[in-house]
Amino acid sequence: MCVGKLDTVTETAATTLVAGCAGRGTYTRTRTDKYGFPRLRLARQKQFFGFATGDLVRAVVPGGKYAGTHTGRVAVRASGSCVVRTAHGTATARHEYFRLLQRAGGYAYTTRKEGTAFLPTLKLKDRASTPRTR
């Protein structure tokens, strides 16, 4: 990123880091019905077994339905069985198979390959040639 007058561009970035807002969770510890009365009791803590929902983890599952290596965001449960959401779907595993890669800081990061155009091109219709239906 440059500010000011440029004579030439010598280098362009092949990939960029994209940061999206993911939030840090809620403070509330109950779910309410449509009238505002408490319906469900939620966990009193946000972290279980050293992991919090939204952490980036790598799960190496040795056997079972989800055997293999899964890298993605984790949703924690008090029971120790957690869900890893990856680009290819979800996988459930015990917390013992997880390795923390990045703490959840309220942002979701991804990389994107840079192209020639930054904004998508819009196809504008010619209003005079489009018939109106009533």
C-alpha cells in the first residue's frame, strides 16, 4: 500500500490476507423464549479443556468415522467432544486430538489470490429494451 505519487509499480502482491469480523461470543448464560423467560441454561464458562469456540485448531484423529487430519475452527462442548468446521465440512473429535494453532480473537482470517479487478463487474440492463410485465 502506497500513499502519494508513484512513478512505477515494481511489485504486486500475489495473495492478500482478508480479515472478517467473527465476534467474541455472548455474555448471556440463558436462552430465552419469545416472551423473554429463560428457556435453556448455558455453560457458565467460555473455555473447555484449554479451547474456546472459534479457535483455529488441527485435529489428528487416529480412527473412527472422522479419521484423518482436520484443520479449522472449533466449537467446544463441556463433554470434551468438539466439532471442527473445515472448508470441506465438519468433523467431530475428542479434545485430546486437538492442537491449538491460533486463539479466537474476534476475527476470522483467510487468504485470497489477487486478480486484476478488485470489484465485480455489474451487468446493467437496458431499461428501454426490457419489456414491463404487470
